[in-house]
Amino acid sequence: ERLTPEGLPTESPEVTVTDPHSGRTVTSRIDLFLPPGQKKGTRRAISEVGRWMNYVTDGRFLTMAADLSGSINVEKSH
């Protein structure tokens, strides 16, 4: 259900995830949609989509180009 378009949150959900390797828990908000008139850059949008993808797939979002991952803010989008 959360992988369907209808499952996308229109509000910014606060999510808590745990790194399975370190056990470290992180709580953050994911902003897929912004209020009208509020602007953020393309890299921020890609980062938020990556964070959502990691959340709904339990960390299965993967990029293959390390230099690209860093430049579009998805390297640490967990």
C-alpha cells in the first residue's frame, strides 16, 4: 500500500529507522511535497525521494556512481 501513488504522504511524515549494522536509530522528516511557493533545489528533491525510497523499501535504494551519489545528496539519504 505504501508503494502505490496513493500511499505517498502529502504531509511530511516523521520516520524512525534503525541501521541494521550499527543499531543506530535516526528520526527525521521526509518532505516529498512542499507548500505552494516554497522552493528548494533539484538536488534536495532527489534526496527527499531517495530518503522515501529507502524508507519504504527498508534501505534497498542503491546508486552505482559514488561521485553522482554525493553530488545529488543521496549518499546519506537514510
